[in-house]
Amino acid sequence: MDNLIRDSVPLELFAWLDADAELPDWDMLKGCPFGATHGSPTGGTPLPGDMLSSVQNYFAEYHLEYFRQRRFNHFPSRLHALLLFATRTDADTFRSKHAANVYGKYRVCARTRGAYVCSFHDASWLDYLRLPHSLSIAALDEIADHYWSGRTVEEIGLTFMNEPWREPPVIEALFQGTLEAVPGRPRTGYLPGFA
């Protein structure tokens, strides 16, 4: 299956938003150095304990973007796209893995409107890149190739510290286009399992 779509057929995608937030729009990201990401911290200056995490996040994003420019230039950039979830299950799996990133936010469903570009990737690759290990450039390139090709971490069979590393896939959608909210009751991120 090709993980890049250029179309105008409506898709439903999911996001975690603050209660008073409106759906982000790709047009507002033009000229912005980083896209709106579901996995980014809530903002502000990182605390000293978060500095290593911030460096790991930056390096992971940098290498994925560098690789995309070399081999997958026709795909949307993570830095200039909305990062959404392909399904409600993916949004909920992300919440279970990264509860602090969605605490106090609401899961919303959005529908595409008009022409768009959207690619689908397993965000668990970023979790693997952010682990405290040292990877060679060749290993980083292999991971980036798997990510941009649309493979999941489950398909590859990774190890960390000589132990199998298994994580459920979280399929994210890198989206450029226009979204509209799908009416319905949003789901809270306060307590998993409660609406």
C-alpha cells in the first residue's frame, strides 16, 4: 500500500486539542519553522531535566527531515505539516503511550475539505529514535527509510539494550490541506477510558 495520498476524496483524521482550540490549518503553518505536532511538549522553555529529551527530539526530527529531503522529497515535511492521527485507535494508543502530551486535551475528529496531500507513518519510530542509545548514521538512515516508506516497528523487530523492543504502531498522518470539524462529542484526555 502506498502511504502517500494526493487527492480530494474526504478523509477523517484525529487530533488532541485544548478545549478552547480550533482545528489547526495548514495555511497558518506556512513560513513556520515547525509544524503543529501531537507529540511536542506543551511549549515553553524546557526544564533542566528535559534538556536531554529536547536534544533527542530535535535530533530525531532533524534526521528524518534530512533523509526526507534526500529520498522522499515528494512527501510532506514533518516540519511544515499538521501531525494528526490516521484513526481514533491511533489517537487513543498515542494517549496511552504519551499521556502527559495529551493531558487536558480533547480528541476531535476532522474531515478534509478540498485537495490535500497526506502521508501515513508509524510514530513509534520516533519513540525508538528518542531512546538513550547511540546509533550509527547507517542505522539512522535505515530507520528513516522505514519511517518514510510507511513500515511499522512491528514489521522490523527492533532491539534495545539487547532485548526485543516492542511497541504498538501509532499511525500518524502528515497533512497539508484544509480541515473541518466533524460534529460530535469530543473525548477528554483527562482520564483514559472516560468521555
